[in-house]
Amino acid sequence: MRGLVLCGGVSQRNLIEEMKRRGIETIVADRNEHAPAVKYADKFYPVSTLDVDGIRHVAMEEQVDFVISVCADQMLLVAAQVCEELGLPCYIDYETAKNVSNKEYMKKIFVEHDIPTAKYMVGSTFSEEDIQGMQFPLVTKPVDAYSSRGVKKVETMEELKTAFNDAVQISRTHSAVIEEFVGGDEMSVDIYVEDGTAKILCIRVLDKIPGSTGFIICRGRYPAPLSHEMYDNVQKVGQKIADAFGLTNTPMLIQMKIDGDKIRVIEFCARTGGGIKYRLLPIVSGFNVVNAVLDLTLGEKPHYNGYHLDKYIVDEFLYCRPGVLDHLEGFEELLAEGIISHYDAFKAKGHAFGEICSSGDRVAYFSVEADTQEELERKHRLAGERVRAISQTGEDLIRHEIIHYEKY
């Protein structure tokens, strides 16, 4: 059996390792020949994962048994389209994949099914008339981008025009969303929908780079400090989304804001969470969502038993000042001392850092686990002070001021 994996990131590396354990030949498509998962694959094609024609050609050329995507909504759309055209198995059909990966379709369905979300408009050209009745601050975002690319908070009409046009240029369909900014804590909610029932795997708080008009994640904190009542309300919203989009057996990632007793859904996708979720979710829920996607693709039906870890975890994503990376320091020592539980490097020697534009600009991350909030804070502080990303001129490039140690 042979499978075509879209994208060669760290999450896909985990998928490839699982496929190999099952005796499946692995083929990776990614425009970056230096992507982390490439060296783990049996075969590699330097094809963009958003190039439908290119991916279709590789699938036919290699006579693959399936095309699979994890942890990325736009790649999910490509996988669903190619699988449908070639009669290959996929856990989601193309029409549903369009609805869950395009923010225009998604928002429309939210409104039709009374799913709480921000007031919004969608368009390809800017007009002040289209935003009448909407209150600043506003947020612009491409309808079909990812990794926070083109997402910006604005306070004035002039800023809005510029940000909207920038978002349109990033969008592959040249459309963008303008929506009202919603206050509160941002939550990342991972769910597995099993036989139509939405089951929560993990809820964590997301922190963004402070002082930025973008929405770039710098930290994830588990568990989210929610009352039992709010936890139940989050589950109800997840169920409402699953019902509205006709989701039966699939992972689901929801981004939402919670302010007091109010929930507002920012967006969602019927996929596994990105970043380091491939590692986090099995730890906190006992359920491996990447493996579950592979199971669903192969016609099997995974089961989640409702386990939740009683620990505190912080995942710190590290960003750099401009410069050229030579090597990382401190990570292995922190791991050996038990201060951090895991880390991963996202950029290789020679990578040139510039302005921070998206979550794809991370140099590395580390994870800290603890039994108490106090222990978590202590370990987090030690790790944040000691990690280094050394430039080719010997300077530490890490933006240490972004790392936050105070009580959560």
C-alpha cells in the first residue's frame, strides 16, 4: 500500500512514522525540499501542496492508494478534491471540505445555524458602505489562508483599507473577511466527532505576541481555566457546529473567544490541530488524532474514551530578531535536567529571519509540564532564560521579551 502525504512539516513527520509502522510506503509532496518530514519519506516530490493539478499528477503517477493531509485546512481541501476525482478514500468529501476551509462559506453557515460569531462582511473590493453598522476595532483576514497570514487588527478606516487589500492579495480566491474584533480569552478547542457526537479532547488558552496588530500565537496553556458550566457550553457549541456542517467521524479544531459567559466562534476546520498538537493531544486526552485520521482514511473507526490529563502544560513558541541562524543552545541540557519535557526545532542552520509575519516564522518551541501552577511557572522561567538561537555572528536572536512567566 502507498500513501501520498501533503506537506512535509513536523506534524506530517509523525504521520509518516505511523504509516511506516503499518508497512505503508510513504510519498511526500512539498515545495520545500528541506522540510522536516522529507528525509523520513520513501519518495519526495517538490510540488506545492496547494497545486491541485500537481498533486493529482503525483497521485496518478505513483498509483497511490490514498492522499492524506493532517494539521492544515488548505491541504485538506486539496486532498479531498483529488481523492474525490480519483475515487480514493478520504474521511471528508470535497463539498464539506470547502465549507470548513473557506471562511466565507463557513461564516454563512454559522449565521444560518445560529452559531455565535462576530459581525462580518466578505468581499474582493473595499467599500465603506459594506461595513456600515460595524464597530472598530475590526479584523481583516484572507478567506483561504493559514498560519495567521494576512490577519490584522485595525483601528481606523485608512488602516482597514490597507489591511483589507493586503488580505485580498494573499487570498488565492482574492477575497477577504472584515469582522468586528471580539474581546476575551482565545481558546483552541480540539474535538473528535464520533458517530456525530462532538467529544472534547483538549481546551487550552492561546496567547498572542504582545503589541502586535497580527494574531500570531506565541504560547498555548493547558488546561483552560473554565467552570464546568462553561466547559459544557463549549461542548454544546462544538456539537452545534458538527450538526450544522454534517460532520460524522472527523477531528475538529475550533478557535473561539470566551468573555465571561459569552462564546464567539472565530473559525474552525474539520482537521487535527497544527503546530505541536500531534504530540500534545495524545498526552492530555490519550487519543492520537493523527493516527485517527489515518484509521478513518483506511476505513477503520477510532474510539475516544473521554480521558483528560490532570496536569499543567505550557508550550512556548520562540521567535527571533532579524539575523541568520547558526545553531540552538540550551535545549538538550534543559531536557536532560527535566525542566522541559520536549522541544523541536523548526528552522535549520542558515535560515534568515526577518520581520515576524506568521506562526511559520517560529525558530523552535519547548514544552513544560508540572503538577502545580507554581512548579510550571518556575520551570517555564528557567527554560525561557536559558534557551538560545545563536546567529552566524554569535548573537542570541531569540525574542526573550515575548516569553511570559507570570502566574497564568
